[in-house]
Amino acid sequence: MLEMKNACQRCHRLLPPISHDAFICSYECTWCRDCAREPLERTCPNCGGELHQRPPRGHEPDRDTTALTRDAIVAQLRQGMLRSAT
């Protein structure tokens, strides 16, 4: 899962996960659209990689559901309902 940094590393413009204005390199360095175009010319100054538009995230995963699922799996393992593949 992408780290989804919330600000441009150059101008500090806020870039929430739903933003269409964020650009990243393969190392997830994060830049706003304006900085990515000029002066960076779509090249990451940290690694020299090409900058691409970061995909926006629709919503954050429901942490309660994730926790419940994990807890249910642990409970099933304890009850011997699931067997590990060996």
C-alpha cells in the first residue's frame, strides 16, 4: 500500500489521499502538480526517477473491520478450525 504522504516535499502544499494533484516517483517522494511540472520537469530531485500522478485513494480502510477480521482468524486458529499449510 502506498504511504500517501500528505504534503508536497518542495512547497508543503497539502495533498490529502483523495487529491488528484499529487505526483510521486517509484520511492513515493511526493510533489504537487505545480512543482512536478516546473521547476522539477517531472523528474524527482531525490532519485532522478520519473514523476507520475499518484492514484487518489477513495477512502481509508475501516480499521475496526480489519481488526475484527484479524481477531476472528486468530480465534479460529485457536479453535483448530483453520490449518496451516505445511
